[in-house]
Amino acid sequence: EDLDMGSMFHEILRGFCVRLEEQYSWESVTEEQQEQLLREAMEEAVLSMPNESLTESARSAYVLERIYRIMRKSVWALTQQIRRGDFRPEGYEVEFSQVSRLTPESMMRTVGRVDRVDTYENENQVYVKVIDYKSGHTKFQLLQLYYGRQLQLVVYLNAAMEKVKQEHPGKEVLPAGIFYYHLDDPMVETEEALSEQEILTEVLKQLRLNGLVSLEPEAYTHMDRELPEKRTSDVIPISLNQDLSVSRRGAQTAS
């Protein structure tokens, strides 16, 4: 049986984030420390997998090398995305159980788990965003959301906001966004020679979060502090016009 790449990615990322928060902070962790944490998290994840899936795969060394490459790029990009704004992870692999009343007679119970919940708090409000890691090629489609196929993230956001309300009584809790992060190892193909910094910027753009962003400036400017100056974000799917209003082009926004 082949390695279940999706489970492996999730397990490694969870282990990496927990280790990082125990020993460092998202602001201070260096790339060397990231690599060390990543190797430890990978080792733990590999040991927790059913052994046959590794030993029976002739490609296991190649597969593990590929997983490491993708994860290394991912932990770098996720750290950059966090540092670019004022939102901080509040929980990883957060489990939800929510009961919604559909009609006076019927209830619906939703159980699920979201990969990451981030919050940003000011004097009166707490903004919440949820992120789901995807190892496939899931792109966020408004039409899909409309037809209910990607309702899951909306349900998770509502549940996360309920949880945050209980933890921050007296504050207004507001939605900031729902996103997918695509686990990948993008290659930068270009005609002209680029500097290392330009290559990193291009990689970050390719690993930009994909999803819906709130139209509240307080939400999106705190997800990317460079946005007003740069106009197009490298970390969230949003662009601003000359007058700093939100551009409808190339952005998926939700009011």
C-alpha cells in the first residue's frame, strides 16, 4: 500500500507547529531551526505510520525526500504568511461539534476538524480565519460554495467563531476569511535571471492562500501589512485599486 501522502503532510505539519510554539515563536524561528523541527516532526510521523506502507514501497526513500521538499517549502511559506500580518494561530487540528437548528422540529449536528484557526485581536474585536491544508489541487470556487460543496469551511468558520466568543467574552467576534493552503513545491520558470529575493517572492505568490477574504479593511490589512503599499498581496487573494478600494479583479472577497 502506498503512503497516504495527505495524512502524512497533516501529521508532519501538526508536529512541526506544536514543536515550534513550544520552543520558539513564529517571529523568531530561523530557517535552520525550522529544518531541525521539520526533521523531528517527519521522523515522528514516519514512525507513527503503519510500517508496511513504508517498507513495501520501493519508492519510499524517493517519496520521503519529496515529502521533505514540499514540507520545507510549506513551513517556510506558512511562516512568511504569518509574519506578514498580525493574525496568529490559535489552534491546530481544531475539532468541532456543532448543533444547528434547521426548523423548530429538526436539528443538524456537524462534526469536523479544521487544520488551523488564526485570530487577530484589537481593543473591541477579534477577527477569525480558518485554513485547511490541501495536498490535492483543490481551488476555491465561489460556484462550488454556492452549490454547497465547499460549505465545510464556512461551517468550520462559524464553529471557530463560536469557540472564540466563549474565550473572549465581551468582544465582538468577526469573520476574516476562509482559505485553502495548497501543499506544493513550486518551480519558478522564467526567461530572465532573477535574484534570490525575486525567486522567493515568486514562490510565495505561488503558495498564496486561496479562498474568500472579508471586505473589512481591519481584517485584510492585518493579514498582510504590506498590502496598502504593494496593492497586490503575496499571501492572500486580494488586490487594491489606486484609491485603495478592493479590486474585483483577481480577488475572491466576501462581504
